[in-house]
Amino acid sequence: MYILYYLRILALPWGNEDTQKILDILKKYKINVTFFMTGGWVESYPDDVKAIKAAGHDLGNHSEHHKHMPQLSNSSICDELNSVTEKVEKLTNTKMCLFRPPYGDYNNALIEQAKNCGYYTIQWDVDSLDWKNYGVEPIVNTVLNHKSLRNGSIILMHNGAKYTAQALPKVIEGLQEKGFQIVPISKLIYKDNYHMEPDGSQVKDGE
């Protein structure tokens, strides 16, 4: 079984205190994931962006200003995405193609325009709720016992949340014990001949 896994990196004030810890944990378990980052975070922590790329992880786009994207014009949507991509490309020579809408706020028009701008829109279905800062065990239990956890799930965790780095090893080990293989989003998503369901999941056309 495969599970899509990503860590979303937010703009300030979340900072980068745990970035290296998280990278070290992922290296220990020989796992690559997807980091989504805003333009502000890229500007503030360029060395971390380079380190994430060097470690073999996906670099994902979380927009320039973390706005409610469906409220923007088509041209503004592309500006919000391309601005981050240009910054990351200058640092890493990598062109982003994955986009995670801020707040999980999306509609058909946003998905279509993001596609027109060259991005695959991603949504999660398992929220670790680590942003609540409610402790290690609650994070682990929330993920491993989540009603939506299944083959192809996308798990949301946050760089900078108080207990994420501490909970991550137990989350990884628990998922592996359940038979899941953790992979970055780019390794599993459909890129052609698919459609999006209302819950954000991809389905092959004809299924």
C-alpha cells in the first residue's frame, strides 16, 4: 500500500526551528516527502529550501501570500503561484508543479486555473491536527486511527508546530506497521486522464 505524505511549511511566524530535525528524522527512515512553502518562507529561509531539495524531497507551492485563492482573479492566481516558483527555481534550479491551496480552500475554477498555470492541485484527507499543539500521543493517534486513512491518503503535518518533530518517528513507524509505504506526492499522483472528486481525491477517468 502507498500513502501520500507531505509536510506543509508555512510563512512566518512559524519559523524554521524544527526543519533540520524533521529532515534528520526522514533521512533516518530513508523517506522522502513533500514540503509546501510560501514565498515569505522561501525568502526567510533560503538555506532550508536548498537543504530540502538536496535531501531529495518534493518542493511544493503554497502560494506567495497565503490568501484564499478562489477569491482571486485568474491572473492573480498565476501571479501568486509563479512568484514562489521563480524564487525556488533561482535557489534550487527546480521548477515547482505541485500546489496546495492555503486553508484547503479550493473550487473547480481554482483547480482549472492552477492547471493552466502548470500546477497540480493537492488536497489532504488526514489532518494530524498537530497545529493544535496538543501533544505527541494525540498526534500519533489522530493519524494512525483516522477514519480516512487508506491507500493513497495524504497526511497533513506542519513544520513549526510544537510536537510535530517528536511525533514524527511514531507516526512513520505506525504507518509502516500498518503496511503503508510513505512516498512524496510526485511519485503517486495521476498526471494525465484523471478528474477530481469533491473531497479532493483524484480518480482515473472512466472509473
